Amino acid sequence: MSMLASEPVKVAEESVFRRVLLLIARHRMLSVTVLLLVFPLFMPYTSLAINILVLGLYAVGFNLMFGYAGALSFGHAAFLGMGAYGCGIAFVKFGIPWLPSIGIGVLVATALAFVMGYLAIRTRGIYFAMVTLALSQLVYYTVFQARTWTGGDDGLRGVNLAKINLVGFEFNFLNPTVRYYVIGAFVLFALWLLSRILESPFGAVLEGLRENEARARACGYDVSRARLIAFTLSGMFCGLAGALYALHLSIVPIETLHYTMSGLAVMMAILGGMGTFFGPFVGAATILLIEDLVSLWTVHWQLFVGAIFIVFVLFFPKGIWGSLLERLRL
Amino acid sequence: MDLLLTQLATGLALGSIYVIVGLGLSLIFGMLHVVNFAHGAFFMVGGYVGVFVFAKTGNFWFSLVAVPLVVGVIGMAVERVLIRPLYGRNIDDPLLLTFGLSYIFVEVIRITFGLEGIPFGTPRELRGAVDIGVGFIPLYRIFLVALTAAILIALWLFLEKTSYGLIVRAGARDPEIVRVLGIDISRVWLFVFGLGTGIAGLAGFLSAPIQSVNPDMGVPVLAEAFVVTVVGGMGSLVGSVVAGLLVGVVVSITSLFAPDMARVSIFILMAVVLLVRPQGLFGRKGAMG
Amino acid sequence: MKSEKKTIAGISRRNLLASAAAVAALPVLPSMPYITRAAAQDTGPIKIGFPVPLTGPFATEAQDQVRAAQLAVKEFNDAGGANGRQCELLVRDDKLNPGEAATRTLELIEKDNAHFICGTLSAAVQLSVNNVTKARGVIYVSISQSDKISEASDASPVTFHEAVNPHLMSSAVARYAVGKFGKKAVCLVSDYAYGHENLRGFQRAGQPLGLEILADLRHPLGQTDYSTFLPRIAALKPEILFLANFGADLVNSVKQATDFGLKDRMKIVCPTLLYTSRIAGGDEAFEGIAGAAPFYWGIEDKIPSAKTFNDKFKAAYGGRYPSDYGAMGYSGIRQILDAVKIAKTTETKAVAAAIRALKYDYYKGPQYYRACDQQSVQSVFVLESKTKNKRNQYDVFDVVVTEAPDEKRLRTCEELGHKT
């Protein structure tokens, strides 16, 4: 009796949920905007929300190469790191204002991505992953040794942005809420740009490439060129993430360039759902949130992170977001 | 000049550790097309199992036999329960799964044996240094070179001269044909995974007299193992051997002339090799896309 | 297909707009704690944020830091606190990662409204925490080694360096070893700030004593195999081998130097001879190794405050002996709380002034802060590892030198870039 009564209600609930999710998937920019606005409310603290924004953007940038162009890179920490160092060094050592400093960070990362891509693009599969890993290790080593500019292993300190002037108003950048919305605006802009790129003919070429490289080649596309462009763009987004990271934390740790950071991008993208627009963001939020919360009550937080990876691979192979989308389409 | 020769000799001894470390990874990848990110964790577990067995029995040689067996069985259990459902799926899936698994292994070891690691001395019968004509090298390092050679010969004999080895090799080339011939290929894979992880565990125990054991000891090993297998060509056993020794010598010679570049030198080596020969020294073209 | 999309979008857009409107005002909320921060200063519990590397290679030391810090907090609270205000220790895992540490420090300041920060165990991590606290004017007592943090570029009126620093430790080792064991030395240096700073300190203190450095070999941080360095060191035939590396790197290099037979031919010394490393490395590997330490429980024979601290620590933790880094954690927390009692407030300026004026002796003899860089002037001990005549299994060192606190042993204020 009660079961019969509850049944229709449940269906209705499910369909609302389903509709909201579909809406998010289809109206990317509208939903991203709304989500970004309310996101800090659901987070334990604002600085963590900013980390998720920044590393989420990093994962999204990585996913452009991995999920859309179909090439696994283990060297993306180089772009995150050089974005951060580029911005940080411009700001600290040259006294350049923060806004152009961000631009410099992005430029440095993009240029590096072009060079690394140019060298690595002719390898495939796991070898591509390893070439990018090796090249990013060279970047790590160079930055580590260039102590006068980078601070070496002590990290670059003093990226202290206290006040910013926007549209005639002065904002206190040390206030976490201000910091969140300023950085959020950049992330929003980057996502909009990415969304446009994916909807452009170039986005279609990329997907064609991932699905069937031979056919794309047969259709007359310059596959190597498309991959190189994707890699460079991917580096650009990661560079922006790095520059924002530097301003948020007010330091650039050498760990930003470490290969574990490259690994983190891979894990965030796969866990969230590679090749989906929001997947990497969901992955970033999941990993960072779990690490943060679980490490508050046990030092054995890695046990939980490990178990979650295993459970998701076994039961939700398309990642969290990818699996959700797939369910909705059933 | 003497110094250079000693350095070459230590390089080869160091290389033999790289060889065993890379071997298991390459074996599993070559046969199963699984990129095992838990390789370093199996290495670490091997170290702990060995130190534990040694503490109980006091016999180094017995521990040496027990470690690959125990770790191999753990590996087989992992293959059966966790990896097997993933065959036929995207190559990223086992990668993420084994990555998660390595976290769990490390944490379980921390909970069981504590955070600080356990000291482990060189076994009594293998202590001391030997004069090799150009300088002194610890006896234990020479033992490592000999043991590596023995493992390689045994593995080669097994793969080339036994009928089971034939099935393994055939399974790597074309699993479908093997299946059609009525052979249960999943049992072959189970065995290969056990073999690969067992060798990783053995390598962990062998490095215990050099660096003792601690929960994080597998982390650098994973990167080194990947460099070795990739430089040699993923899936090529000959490649692992050559690349392992090469990496050892490169690290050793760099330590002599530019010691602070010792770590990065292996990545420079990898970048150069892959840029010249994208499939690695002995890799088949087209493997892994 | 197309019509379906339209209806779904149509219905949900209305819902969405409604909920969007509802939450539009909410983003203001998270900023509230930050705004009310100043007001919350002088009521409620005294909150001290304590970021330490609970996971990672220094987890053992970090656990001891927490134990000792909790001991200081418990003492304070049991004695009635300050003006009835109790202390609350907020322990966070910095994962030995400067980025994580910065985030955690932001959490402690922005969300938890921590009044003070104390902690960390790594040069890079403490500099990162310091960067965050400095910009926000929050008191930070650092309990980890670094030369850099005292330099004008990083120092701050609200940063106090309670820990010893590489300069102090390595120079103590040089004063002990150079001459006594010979004058020709090879330095095996971990290639990062800690290694470089120690090499500099060893060199400078050794020079007047006739130290001749035959070679300084840099090895990458986290090296596990030293076989490629050791034959060369043997060939150079030094009388002293100075190992400027830390933690697991020290344990591994000492162990392998033993295997390569270097110990019979030269004296091995290191700038930081950690109690936990010594226990983890075992008797055999550490036999004959000398080095400096900020604290070792065995100094209790001569220093009463050490005896008091050891006894309290053992009573609280089932007979366990405190480690060096743990002891610094105790001192870091206790001085903050003593300063709060003196200042009768948690207000930053008053507490900082009180810490600056402290003359304290909590665990190792008298200490005070030098005015220019707020580095704690303190005693340093040189230890010889021992394997025989042990009182118990934790009795692993002989204290061979006690260097009394002396500003002259620190680098000068001018050299650090401070105006005098």
C-alpha cells in the first residue's frame, strides 16, 4: 500500500533531478555561472573553494588534450607551474601589476606548451605520456636550479596582492570572498572560451581525431597540426590556472612543477569523467574535498582516496559526471 | 681512470636493480597491456614482507624465496578480483585502479608496521667490500648483479623452452588464437600478473639492505621503473635489461661529473631516446597506439 | 528529440531562475567570519593553528610535535588558562607540501579565526606559512629549521623563529670536528636549501680552524642509492665526511657509507643528528656518527628544565621520551600562551611584544629572541652516537659538547639585511 503510494512521487523526483542535470549539461555557461556564484556556500571554507576552482580549471585544460584530443600527457604540471612562476616572477621581481602579470604567466605557459608539443607530438600513447613527463622534469630541474629567480626549493614567496582596483572600486584581495569571485571571474571566462572552442569546427576535428585518427587523416585533416594546437591551447588554460594559483596562495611552491601534480590532473579528469565538459571539475572537487575532510579526522586519508578510485573504476568507469550523464540518457 | 672504471662498475651494479624493477612492469604491460601504477607499492610490500619473514626466521635465503611467492600471491589476488573486470576496457581504467591500490597498500603498511620504517642490515654472509682491481665494491652489490643474471636466465629459459612459456608468449601476441585453441587465457594472465608483481616484491626486498624499508620507498621506484621500460620499449624484456643497465651507468657517470644532475639525467636520457626512437630502443612500432 | 529538449529546458529554467534568485544574496555570507575577526579577538577560547606534516616522510617527528604541543596546551588549561580563557589547539596536516600548508593556514585564519599559528617541519613549508601569516599580520612561531626565514626578505615583526637554524647547527659541528679528527673534509650535500645552508655554515666556522674542503658533492633530495658517490669520496681520502642531508637521506647515506667501508677511514659528521633518525637507522649504521641537535633527552643530567620537561612528557605519554622536534613544538606553544598571560589579551601587537620580551627556559636552558630577526638565541648540543653502555634502549647518544646561547654564533643582523 505504502509502496504503491510512494512510487509515483519517486519518479517525479527523479525526473526533476534528471532535468536539472540535463539542463546543466546543455546550458553550460548559464549553469557554470550559477554554480560558481553559490559554490562557496557548500564548501567547508572559501580558500578550499578557490583551490577547487583553480585546480578544476587545470584539470579542464588538461582534459582538452586528454579527453578531447585523446592523448595522455604526464607533463601538464609544467604548464601549471610555468603559469604560476611566470605570473609570480613578473609580479615579484619586476613589479608588474597583477593583471598583466597573469597575462605573462599565460603567455609563458602557452609558449612552453607549443615547444613541448612540437617535440612530443610525433610520439603516441604511453610514449607520448613519457616524453611529456621527461620534458616537464627538465623544466622542474631548471626552475629548481634557478634559485635567484624562482627561490628554488624554498619556493617563490611574496606574491602578495593586497588590494586590487576594479571598475573604480578598491577591493581587499586578502578577503577570501573577494579573492573567490575575482578568480571565479577568470575561471568563468576561461570556461566560456573553452566552450566556444569545443563548439567550433576545430572542436569537431578534435573529436573526430579521438574517435578515429586514420579517418580524420583520410578526410584531409592535418592531424599533427590539430594535436599541436590542442596541446598548446591546453597548456594555455593550465597556465591561467597556474597564474591564479600563484595569486591565491601568494607563493609558488616548487611542488607545482612536480610530476605528482601532472598525475593529479590525470586522476581528476578520469575520476570526474574524461571527455566531458564538467567531468574534470567534478573530479577536482571530489578529490580535494575528500582529502581535506578526511585528513581532518584521520591521518590515513589515503586509504579513502584509494578506495574511492577503485570503486569508481570498477562500478562507474565513465567517471562521476560521465556516469551521471550516461544514466540520464538511458 | 680507476675512478671512472669503479664508477662504471657501481653503475652496472645499480643498473641491475633498475633491471629487476623494470622487468616486472614490462612483463605485465607486454602480456596484459596493463600499466601497473601499483608497481612501486608491490616493491614496497616486498620489502616489508622480506623484513618481516627475516625477523621471524632469521634466514636471509629463506626470505629471498618467500618474498616473491607471498607478493606474487597478493598480486594474483589483485588480478583476479580487481584487474580482471577491466580487460577490454580503456587502458586508463587499470591505470587509475592500480594508482588507487598503491594508496591502499601504503596506508595498510603504515597502519600495520608504523610510519617510520624498519632498519635492515646487510645479511652477515654478504657483508664487506671486494677489491675489483680498480676500487672497492660492497660484496652485496656483486651478489645483486649475479642474482639479476640468474633471474634473467631463469625467465628466459621459462619463456623460450617450456610449453607454458610458449602459451604465455602466444597469449601476448594474440589472445584470441590462444582462446580458440582451448586454453584458458585468463589463467595465463593471472599467472603473469603474479610473476610480474612477485619480481617487483623481490626487488623491494633486495633493496632493503641498501635503504632499509619505509612506506614511501616505492614512490621513486615507480618513476624509475617507467623510465627503464619506456627507454627499453614497453613490453620488451631485452629492452628492460639493456635500458636498466644503461640507466644505471648514466646515473653513475653523471654523479661523477655533474652530481646534482644525477636525478634529471635519467629523464634527459628518456627524452632523447624517445625523440629519436619514439617506440623505445627495442619496442615494436605501433604498440600502445 | 528537439521538443523534449525544449520542455525540459523550459520547466527547469523556471525552477532554476527561482533558486538562483534565492541564493543571489547568499554569497555575502562566507565573508562574515572574516569581517567579525577583529571583534572576536578577546573572547572565547584562545585558538592556535598547528600545521605539521602528519603524513609523508616526517610523520614520526610530526606526531611528536603534536604530542608535545598538546602537553603545553594541557598544562595551560589545567592551570586555569588566561582570564578564564582556555586554549584550543587546531592541528592540521600540511602533508609536507607548501601549497597545502598555505591553504591550511588560510583555513585556520579565515574560517577558524585562529589567533596564532605555530608549526611546520620543512624550510619551504615554513616559508610558505610565513608568507601567508606575514601578509595578514598574524603571529607565527616557527619550529622548523631555516636560515632564510631570518633574512630581511622574509622576516616580519610577527614572525618568531623558535627553532635552531642550519647555520647554528653546522657551525657547532665544525667547531667540534675540525682539528679533532683532521682538517681535510668532503661534503656530501643534499641539493636544496637545507644542504646549501649547512654547507655554508660548516665552511665558515671551519675556515678559521684550518678546514680544507676537498670537494662538495651535491646529491638530489630524496636520493635512495648513494653507491655512485661513495667510491669517489673514498678516493679523495678525506679525514672528515660532512653529510648535509636530512631524515631518510641521512639514514640511507650513513648506512651505505658503512657498507662501502668508509667509516674505518674517516669520521662522519652531520649537522642535524635526529633522535628519530637514529632510532630508525639502528645501532650498526649510526655507530661512530657525530652531529648536532637542538635537544636530546639525555641533557637532563645537567639541565633541570629538560628533566622537568622529560618527566612531564613521559608521564603524559606512557614513558615515551620526547624527540628534538617535539620539544621545539612544546616550546613554541608554551611561549605563545605565556605571552598571552603576560599581555592579558590575544591582540597581536601586545602578544608579539610580550614574546619579544620573554626570557624563557622551557626545556633546554635559557633562551631569548634577538631583536633584529626574532631568532631564538639558544643552546646547541653536539652528540656522539653510542652503542655501548646504554642506560636503556632510548639512550643512543653521548652529549659531548654543550654550546651555550650566544648571539655571536648567529649570522650578524647586517648580513641578514636588517637595518641596525
